Amino acid sequence: MSNVHGKRGAFIVLEGCDRTGKTSQCKTLVSKLEQANVSARYMNFPDRSTQCGQLINGYLTRKDDFTDEGIHLLFTLNRWERMKEMVKLLESGVNLIVDRYSFSGVAFSSAKGLDMEWCKAPESGLLKPDLVILLTLSMEALARRGGFGDERYEVPTFQRKVIEKYSMLKDDRYWKAIDADKTFDDLTADLYNEVLRTIENVGEKPLEKLW
Ligand SMILES: Nc1ncnc2c1ncn2[C@@H]1O[C@H](COP(=O)(O)OP(=O)(O)O)[C@@H](O)[C@H]1O
Ligand SMILES: [Mg+2]
């Protein structure tokens, strides 16, 4: 759908710990929107395709090492790399469905012990999402899903800390928590409702900045 009404796109982020279904749900949501003739684009962070993303990939796959502060700043820079493009897409009416964003960056780094305010500072000024959907799973449901991967961070004890940090970052003015412990299709239906409502309500609201 072209931007016939001059309306900007909505910026929607899915957050949550590993294996809550973020990646598969984001992609499914984009397909559903496109089928309904609503212009939408999938994006994810970290974006391993950029120069900075290559360094992040080396770190996540344990080939390279950085200090906690250093890798935090690389994850942030990876978002700054995509900002101009994101603004352009939103202004042209494309809805962005984004798989992780600054909240993952801050939750993961602060879960390692870095000061949360220090972690938030370089994210300040990035685009603020219209809606953050936090996918939640109880520790029992998460264990049932099992099969964490081999990358750094994919360890249940670390994931528990991340969940705690998300709850500190949660801002009810633009966050919505949704229990992911249901069938894939039932969860898609819940998410799609929230996404459509946000797209409809974005109206003349200007784009805002984070923190
Ligand atoms: N609602 C669900 N119920 C059971 N398993 C699911 C559900 N959603 C996703 N999964 C499975 O969980 C795993 C992680 O999904 P993924 O979308 O990669 O999550 P994330 O991006 O949050 O890590 C996949 O193997 C997927 O098939
Ligand atoms: Mg994923």
C-alpha cells in the first residue's frame, strides 16, 4: 500500500528472552500485513549484515572477544547505522516490525553487571517505538521449550537475569506484555490485533526519540 493518506508507518518492536518466538512471529506478522495490503518490513537487531554487525557476529559466535562495554557500544552503533533508513521508511508509510531493539541491548548488558543508566546513555536519541510487545514465558514454560543454542547468552540462568532487567525497563505508556505460552497461531492472532490497533492509531503522531 502506498502512503496515499500521508500517514507515517508505525514502529513496533518485539522483545523478550530467547525462544519466546520473536523472530518467527515478526516474520509472520509482516506476511499477514502484506497479505492485507498493509506495507510492512521486517528488521532485526543485531543486524549482522552491516560492518559493525560482522564484529558482533564474531563476538556472539565466540570467535572474537570484546570488553562488556565495548560490545555494548557496538550493539548500539549497529542501531545508529540503520536510523536514517528507518526514519525514511516510516515517513514513507512503511510499518516496521522489529525483532529486538535498544531494550535487548540494555537488558543484556546490565544483566552482565553494567550500570543500567550507563547502558541507556548511547541509545538516547534513537527512534522511540510506538509499541513494544514484551513476550513473556514462565521459567517452566521456557524450560519446556528447551534447546537453547550455542551462542553466548543462550544459557537459562542468564536469561532469568535478562527477564528481571526487562521488567525494570518496561514503560506501560508504550509497552504491552503478552504471555507467549500458547500455540503459535493463537499468539500470532493476539499480536496481530495489537499491531493493527497501533498502525491505525499512529495517525498524525510525530516520531519521537528514546530516553
Ligand atoms: N508458540 C510456540 N509454542 C511452541 N514453540 C514455539 C512457539 N513459538 C516458537 N516456538 C519455537 O521456539 C523456537 C524459537 O523461536 P524463535 O522465533 O526463533 O524465537 P526467538 O526469536 O524469540 O528466540 C523455535 O524452535 C520455534 O519453533
Ligand atoms: Mg530470534
